[in-house]
Amino acid sequence: QVQLVESGGGLVQPGGSLRLSCAASGSIFRIYAMGWYRQAPGKQRELVAVITSGGGTNYADSVKGRFTVSRDNAKNTVFLQMNSLKPEDTAVYYCNAVIATVVGGTASHYWGQGTQVTVAS
């Protein structure tokens, strides 16, 4: 069993900052990419940022220059630093990780439970 537990969401004013964390635990052999997705009401889930095990990153155009994804491989944790937040960043943010649970096994996507981020004055 693999679990992803997120923390750090909340209510923030426009222009403010929040830092999300997501820790993976359980039967883990290797973690490949880790990242964040978000889903606003009435919209499809979209990629926000992803980071590979080697530290390569990719961002949605809408968050480039404002959000930074990072990870601590020793702690199986991924972070999302969100600065200059806008009302349109309001969404449920989901952590995602590609994890192999056994040696030589196929890696699968795992999801966190989601954390609400609300940007409003």
C-alpha cells in the first residue's frame, strides 16, 4: 500500500503565498516523477508542476515564474511553493507520484486526497 498525504492548503489573499507539502509512505521501492495537479469547480483536472527524480521540472504556463516545485528524495516528499497567488489559482490541489512498489515492478500513478487552496480578499 502507498499513501500520499498532503498539507499546507488554506485561504490566502491575492498576492500572498502558500507552501504545499506531500509525503509518500508505504511499500515504496522507487519514486519517479512527483508533481501537483489542480481542479477548479466545473473544470477538468490540470497539471500544475512536475519534478523528475533527477530534478528536472515542468510547469503549466499559467504558473511559470510564480510557483516552484521541489522534492526531498530522502523523505519521499514533494513541495509546491506558490507566490503571487491569484483568484484563478483557487482549486483543489492534488499530489501525484509515479511509484514502483517492488524491484522490477511496473510503476503506477498514486494520488493524494487533495487540499483546498482559496485565493480571495
